[in-house]
Amino acid sequence: AMLDPILTNIAVPPDVWIRFEAVLQLSDPLPKEVTDQIHQDFFAYFHTMRLSELSGASAFMDLKYELVARANVRAAGKVKAVYIKTFLFE
């Protein structure tokens, strides 16, 4: 399932913006309202992050793990992976 793009500033520093696009690999289809809730959860998560939390290769792997875990809270374990298409800082 393709998520709508996310564009938000992060918490620290607040003048840094993230553009994020992703696809969820699912074991079973999800209702649109669940996909929308996952999108909102990701948006809120990025909005609370610090730039230092997003630096380095291990940070990227930690981010992917965290996104799958957050998505599965809403999707009852049906999200197998989050494939990141776009992850830009402006």
C-alpha cells in the first residue's frame, strides 16, 4: 500500500523539513482508514524527531524498524516491511 507523501518540519532544529514517501508491504490488504491512521502516526513521529536521531546508517535501520513497529500497532501485525521511496531533508 502506497502512503501519501509526508511533508513536515522536525522538532530540532524546527527549520529542517522532511519529505517522506513510502510503500507498506502487507501480508493482507488494509482498509483505507487504517492506512490513513498509519500515515498520521508517521507524520506525528517525524514531527517529534531531532536531526541527530536521523544521522548515520544505523539510525536509518532503526528508523525502518520503528516505522514497521508503529504501523503494526494499527495494522495488527500485517505490515511486513516499510520501503522508503523518498527521504529528503530541506
